[in-house]
Amino acid sequence: MDYHGRIARLRSAMAKARCDALAVTHLPNVRYLCGFTGSAGVLLLGEKNSFFTDGRYAEQAAKEVVGAKVVIAKGPALIAAAKQAARMKRGRLGVEAEHLSVSAYDAVADVLTKSIRLSATRGIVEGLRTIKEPAEIGRLRAAIELGCDLLPVAHKAIRPGVKEVEVAAKIEFAARKAGAQSMSFETIVASGPRSALPHGVASGAPIPAKGFVVLDYGVILHGYCSDMTRTVHVGRADQEEQDLYRAVLDAQMAAIAACAPGVKLADVDAAARDVLKQAKLDKFFTHSTGHGLGLEIHEPPRVAQGQKEVLQPGMVITIEPGIYQAGKLGIRIEDVVGITETGYELLTAARKELIEI
């Protein structure tokens, strides 16, 4: 990973934000910038780059941290970082406002001298993370492939009367056996009327004898997340159900086809909504079309209405339209797409035609 290049690019972003130093506290951002994978640490970028952690991580930090001096703090790492920043004669210290509590912000302010101003930054590192390096895309590809390999496990586990949590457990056990560090998020297995819940995490409800089952899961492999949704049908789907599934699939494929450098994210979202509107189903599509993913399962950019940002080569996003009819059924199909210099690459290889179990 190009840690030195990332820090250099961040320094340019810091200059635009008028920050002389930046305390990075959000752990995925810390990992992105210096390689540290532990659960406690603060990266201070200033005249010198320093990484502050506690004694539990002395050995790990010495092995992992790139581009910064490791400092084992005697007290809270954030306060130690603030004290070092306070040695500046004057200037602005940036903090990640979206990842810092009010009490932590106040604690940092108490340490600083009057000649140093505290500046709340937003998305300064996340903006860099939207463009993936080839090595990152390689890790994403491996995580996505592992997720796809788990789909037959899910299909085999889905049977009438089997609890949703049992299906989730078999997916997660197989993921661990295949080398996943963990799941990207709480596995969704939502069957029958529960499929109408967009975030219907696996419950103790039994799989019905007939109806849709939404499977939404992801794995973390080498720090990077996958995300995939497939909807299957238990028993024979009637014509109305087949038509609903086809509409969602057409909407998803239209949104994928719209992906290319320079295209507004809002236009990708609109491509999916237009198809569902033609089928008079748009009122049942209640969330955004997709999101970025990488070190976190949800990252910028958002593929949603009103988004003026445009797609750029290196962005990796999900495309996941769905429809949800309360108390009746839900259908969602999700793939991961990488934006290339000339268009897009579909990173999710799992089949998408309606599967009846």
C-alpha cells in the first residue's frame, strides 16, 4: 500500500482546509494512512508525523506503522497527540469532527495554547479513500469472490421451516472456514413478509413454504469489505412475483450500465428509479441505489438522489435497488462495480436470475 503517497496527498488536502496539523482518530482512516490495524491509536500529521498508542500495541505498532514515529503514550493517546501539537508556535490543528465526541473535542481544546486554533474537518481523509489504488481493488476483488463462493452454502441451507438465524450461521461459519476475518455487517436473511424489511437481519422466524428470501451479507478479507444481495424464492414463483423480480433486475442492470467516469451519482440512481417508475413500482424503492465500500462497509460516495459528485476511475460502489411491499414481500439485488478509465467493471460474479428453491 502506498502509505507515503497517501500522506502526501492528505497534506495537500490539509493545506486546502488551512490545517497546519491534523489529528486522525477514526481507526479506518488511521489504517489507511499508516497501516496500523489495532483498536487504539491516534495519528498526528504536523511538522513531524507521530503515531500515539498505548503499551498493549507497542510491538504491533512497531511492525505495522509506516511513515510516522511510534510513541507509546502514558495517558490517553489523543491527549498525548494534542500536547505534541501544542508545541507549535501558532497554527490550526484539525480534528475529524464526524468521529470525535464533544467531550474529546473539549479535552483537546483544553490542552492547546491560545495561539493554536482547533479546526473541525469533515471527510478530509474519506475523500482520498474514494479513489482506490490497484492493490485495494485487488483486496476488494478477493473479498467479493469469497462472498460469491458462499452463495451455494446459503441456497443449500434455505428450506421451509429452517430458522433464518440457522441460514445466517451456516453462511458465517463457511466464511470463517474460507479465511474471512469477520462479516462486514450483521447478516441479513429475511424471508416471507420479513423480506419487506430492507435491513431485516436474521431472526428466529422459520423460512416459509413459499415466498421470497433476501440474503444480504459480506465478508472482511485482508481488511477490505465485500457486500452482496441476492433474493431467491422458496417454491414456485407465480407470474406476478416473476414480474416483480424482473423489474428489480432490470432496474439494477440499468443503473450498472449507467456507470462511467464523469457520470453524476444522481444519474446512476435515476437510472434505477426510472425503470421502477415505468413498472409503477418506484414508490416501493425506499433507499439509495448504492454506496462506496472498502475498509468500511459504507463509505463515500453515495449513489443517491441529489448527489452532484461524479464517478471517477478507481471508485468502487454498490448498485442495489429494491422494492418492499410491507407485510407481503421484498426483493433486492446488489452487485459491486469498479469504475474504470473507460466505463465499469462488474466485480460481483454470482448469478442473478431468479432461483427457485
